[in-house]
Amino acid sequence: MAKLFFLLSGEHPTLPFSELKAILEAEGCTFRQLDKLDQVLRIEAKAKAINSVKKRAAMTKICSLELFHCNAEFSEIMKAANEIPFGKLALKGESFVVRVKRVKRYSERLDTMLLERKLGEIILKEASEARVNLETPQKTFFGVITDGKFVFGLKLAETVPSEFVRRSPSRKPFFHPSAMTAKLARCMVNLTKPKAGDLVLDPFCGTGSILIEAGLIGCRVMGLDVKRRMIHGSLRNFKFYKITTEGLVVADARALPIQTVECVVTDPPYGRSATTLGSTTREIVERTLDELAEVLGEGRRVCLATPKTMKVSEIGEKYGFRHIESHFVYIHRSLTREIAVFERK
């Protein structure tokens, strides 16, 4: 077991932590939480757990092997760094760089550039044949200042945010204004904890944003939509991203034409650009949850996005689901989404 730390996205206070833990659990990575700081999670786990996080996470930025952590005081940082055998980590002839990130405005008296230079000097002292390379280093030593703490280690992986930008709704062959961003879609998929090969259903698939993200992490996917135009549009997007589906079906989620699935991730229709066929969004959600209770096995999860005003966490309990967690995402002045996760009882 190793000590690992993860720098998380600061775009939401709770989603990144929940997504990271869900990924570790879905991938069967045994871990023990050591500390939860602002945008940083420290755990004890096998180092290979980082591979799963790198492949799946939308809201984890950097994964590192922890070398030490201490209070965010210059003297304590220098003392801790001098006790690390950097000679074993900066191997003969390898290049390296030291980078320090400050979360928000914590410990502003600490100069990050001075820290980078001083930590680099300590590494060079221990590994005299290593060399500094600021542009293309073979190794990056990475530190984070947050919550009055300093966490330092060897960076093992970094996610590529541009991949999610390239899959933004407006860049897909078929676009609709109600489409969800790729990053939020991926996060919602992860919250249901699917394994590779699990069948993920979106009963309101729209442009296919959620199912594309599920497919890219190795899940089997199936989509339903009451509008034929959306099914054809989803098919175009799936072909563009080379995602194979178990089926895209013109169907009403209130009368599911399927018998069993492993996970459900969806964004039911609401707002001016969505079609509700004369029903209220609440009525649609209630009927759909009632149907989903028949196709999901015990312990399987549903993640759905609804307006905060609906209080969907209360609805799920009525239809055989246990409410696990909710996260609230501000969209604009008249809409805050509730991202709710349920587990079949």
C-alpha cells in the first residue's frame, strides 16, 4: 500500500470527491481515506489505483505518490523534504522539475516560486546526477498548498481537460441546446459505479452525451428517447465517437421495453427546449422511477439530474430506492440542478 494524493477540480465543492471515491469502489480498489482537504484527497491504496482514476475521472486533475505532508510552514516543509531519500527517486541521468500549486488563497505568505527552487535544491543535493528541465522533464515533483497543509510527492498521472472540451455539445455532429456537458455526463456515469462491460441505460438519451461517456470507459450502452429525431441524432454522435450500442430505441421511459440493466444515468426533460408530451417533469420522473425499480437489481444505482425545486431525493424513496447523495449544480438564475444518486433497495 502507498500513500497517494489527488488534486481535484475546484469547479464544484462535492462532486469531485464523490466521483473519485465511486471510481475506486467501482474498480475494486481497496483504499483508506487519510485526509480530505480543500480540493485534495489523501488516501492509502495500491499505486495502480491511479490507472483507474486516470482512465475514468472527469473532475480529478493530478494523481501523485505522496512523499510527505506537513503544516504549510516554510521551516516544516524544508525539514520534511530533507528527510526524503530523493536519490532513489531522481535516478541517475534523469531530468526533473518541481511544481507547487496553491489552492485558492491558502497560506499566501508562502512563496510558491521560492518553494519550487528550494525543494529543487534539496533534490539536487540528494541526487547530484539528476538535472533540472523546466520544459520536458522526465519526472515532476508536485506540491499543493491547501487548508493550512502542504502535500508533496511525485506526480504519476494528469488528466487532459481538453478531451472533454472536444466532446462539448456544440462540437458534436448533432447538437441540441438541452445537451449536457461531457464532463458532468462522465461524472454522473461514475457516480453509478459501473464496471467495464456493465449495461448502462439512459431512458432520455437526447443527443447521447451521457452514453458516449459511458461507452468511452468500456460500458455497454442503451438509449431510449420518445422523439425519433433525437434517436437519429444520437446515432450520428455515436458513429462520430466510434461507440457501439446495444440499442437506440424510440420509446417512452414510462413504459420501458427492457428487462434488466446494471446502471441508469439520465437527464429527464425540463425547460423550454425539452419535450414532456404534456406531462410535468415530476410526473415523468415518478413514472420512470417506478419502471426502473423493475429492471434494476438490488444495490444497483441510478443517477439523475433534475431541477432542485423538484426535491427528487424525496421522490426516489417512494419507489423502492435508497437516496445515497445529492449534489447541487448552479446552471443559471432560474435553474440549479440536483444530481441525485439512488440505490435500489
